[in-house]
Amino acid sequence: MNTNNAKMIRTGDVLYVKVSDEAVKPEGAKKHAPWTAEGEATGHYHRVNGPQVEVVTTDTQMWVVAPEGAELTHEDHDTVILDPGTWIVIRQKEFNPFAETELERVRIVRD
């Protein structure tokens, strides 16, 4: 995928990085529900809406594939527009130096 014109959009604790102007479903990716993050504390979702939009995942990564662009909605944030293309989804992480195990030291932010 072309990353020459990378564009980043953050909404809450989720970062979207555009990696291609074309809507390309990564090889081996499986269809996911139409959201990119669920608020563990609030139950709110970062929802993805639009014609032909797919949220897809592999074992290690999530993408939004949006041939005609997409709207990102969340109860606590303004609506954000994604341009047409393929976007990688990155969840914000936090570091706890006092955690007992390595696995607990770095974790996804919970809202």
C-alpha cells in the first residue's frame, strides 16, 4: 500500500492513518462489525458508516476500507469524515511502570 500521502485523523483514543487512496481489502482480512472500538466503561462505540464501507481485521491489525469515504461517529465526539481509501486503525495505548507483569505494563486505553 502507498504511504506517500499518509493522512492521520484522531477521534478520542483511536487514530486512523490513511495508507492508500484506493479501497483495498488486505489479504487474509476478515469482516468485522461496523465499529473500530468499544468503550469498556461507557458502552459507546466508534462506529463507521458509509456506502460499501468495511471494517476488516487480521490477527494483528484493523482497517477501514472505504471506497466512497466514511463517517466516524461516537456519542462523545463530533462526527469525522474519512476520505475514500484504506485506513489503518490504531488504538491508543498507555504505560503503567508499576504493573507486575510486562503484559499489564502496556495496555489499550479504556474509555
